Amino acid sequence: MEIISVKIGGSPISTLDIIKERRSIHTFKDQEVDIELLKEIFTYASYAPTHYMKEPWKIKLYQGKGREAFIDSIMQSYQRIGLIKNDDSPKTHKMIDSMKKFLLTIPHHALIYFEIEKDPVRYEEEYAAVCAFIQNAQLAAWEHGVGMLWTITPYMHDKAFLQDIGLDSETQKIAAVLQIGYPEKVPRNRGRTPIENKLEIID
């Protein structure tokens, strides 16, 4: 298995550098990431902080031909919720074909979900832990030259979509869908707002 590490000036970069240099990737090479490397990435992600050691994150990983039914469910959801017209016009067919073609260029789609806690405090704890898992996954992936895009999309809130993919909207919540693959292009560093603009110090 070939591991492609992200390096600066030929030297391995530190964790702090990875945090700063990671980018959200929007275009991917036509190359799958080895499943063992993906397992390693998600294993590192699982060291996220988790209340009561519940490790609430669960993953549905769609790749290869497994992407096709998943993408079909996305298109059906978009039509249900009105993002795509629900008609038989050539324009609608062209839009659906274009969107499906784009989504099929993404080697892996990782749907991250968790069991819904009825207690609102516990729910927030679980959701926060899952978000930490997702960020850890992005950082671990970047270490190996793998890019990810953390997406929050309307179909995640479509009960019929959840049913289509085998989830129960009453007991399970989709936190995000990660688009994963080797970067075709890495966006430039846009910087960040100085932390002094966000920090209130109370002595």
C-alpha cells in the first residue's frame, strides 16, 4: 500500500502545520483510496473526545458501484424537496445526469451518523463528539495526502432519504457526508481572521 504523505519543503510536517495547511477539497483524482488506509484514517479519528466513552459515530462508506444507488437516492430526495423539478422534461434529465456524473467523480462518500439521544444535553454531547471525529478524520487524511470535503446537505434532513439508505429518522441522525479522495487541486491558503477579533478576555 502506497502512503502519500503531505510534506513542506521535503520534510514531514507537524500536527500544528497539518491543522493550518489542511484544505477542503472539491475536485478529486480518478483513484480510490485503499480501504486499509481509510480504516487507518477512521481509526485515528476515533480518538476524538467522547462523553462517557460512547464513541457515537457510525459510518456508511459508499465507493465503486455502491455509489450509484446512494446517488440515485440523493437525486430522488432533491426532487422531493424541490431542489430539482419533479418532471420529465429534457432540462430536468440533463440536470440530473450532470449532477450524477459529478458525484460519481468522487471516489468515496462517507456518511457519518449517530443514534439520537432523547435528552437534549446528551444529544449535544454526542453531536459534538461526532464533529470532533470528523475533524480528526480530515486531519489524519491530510497526513496521508488524502483530501476530504465536509458537507452538510438538504437531503440529510429528508426522512424518506434516510429510509432509502436504511436509516431510521426517528432514532438516527446524519451529521455529515464526507467526500473523500486524492486531491486533483489544492485550494490556496485564504488565511483566517486574527483570533484577537474573536477573543474576549475577562480578567
